[in-house]
Amino acid sequence: MTTPEFSNHNYTYEDYLKWDGQWELIDGVPYSMAPSPSFAHQYMVGELYAALRDYFQQQRCVVVMAPFDVIFASSLDDKSAKNVVQPDISVICNREKITEKGCVGAPDLIVEVLSPSTALKDRNEKYKLYQRFEVKEYWMVDPLHRTVEVYGWHNGAYEKREVFGERDVLVSFLYPDLKVCLHDVFQRLS
């Protein structure tokens, strides 16, 4: 096993499979997943996972927490893919995309919980990546400001649907009957 050299910005999924530690690959550029996330980050992931799991079990979709690879490729055999990420939460409604190695293709919904070490990547590189590969809905959760930004795929691009605060009930763009009481999600972070 190895680690990537940062002078090379043209890595592929084949390279990614050989690396030690946890990494993401965006447009051939490696990003380390160290250091470990904070308590607030992991707490938010757990609370949102529980809320989403309860809803999506009834929809016959799968909800998965990181670490879980999302490989933006047409098949697992495509070792030349340059985009492999580990979203905090992925919702996959097409079970044919799920393999033992991860999700091949775009999940229906991705949730990223921002942390100081990942916020810029989540807001920029991942936002553009998820939009380009047509992830239907993207939530960016900010534990510090206690907000959730919801972006929905519309007419070939993301459209910001709403920013929900800790006293709001989040309503999904893609699944309008999916509602999450954010007071319940944020309350233990005080």
C-alpha cells in the first residue's frame, strides 16, 4: 500500500485502491480524510442518518454513512475514473448501483456535514462534482451556524431551494413529504 504524491494531479480509481488511509479523489486530485471528524460532526451525521433511515426504509432506498465509497463511473470495471468520494450520508434508491465496493454512479441524495478542515472542499469541489454528476439533492449542514442548505437539481444545475435554521422543519426538494425537525437534530450541540 502507498500514499499519493501531491505533485501528481492525475490519479485514478485504480491508484485510489492502493492507498493507505482514507482518501477522496476529485478530478484526479487526492484529498486526505484526516484528521478524524469532531464530536459535533459525528453527532450531526448520526442524527440525520436516523431521520433519513426511518423515512427512506419506506421508500425502498438505502441510507449509508461514511466511510462508504461513491465512485462516479459507469461501472466498477472503469479503473480510470477520477472521482471517488465518501459523503457523510448517501441515499441510494437504485439498488443496482450498490456493490461491495460502494455506490457506482450518483446517489439520489447526499448530505455533507461541514467541519473546519472540509468546509471549503464541501462548498466548492464537492458541490461542483455533485452537480456535474447530477446528484438530485445535496444538503450542506453547518453545525457551527446551525443551518442546512438544501440544493436541488433543476434544469441542468443546482438551485438553492432554502436555508433552514435550527428552529425550522427542513423540507426536501426531491421528496416533499420528507420533513426533518432541525430543533431535534441540533438541540444536543449546546
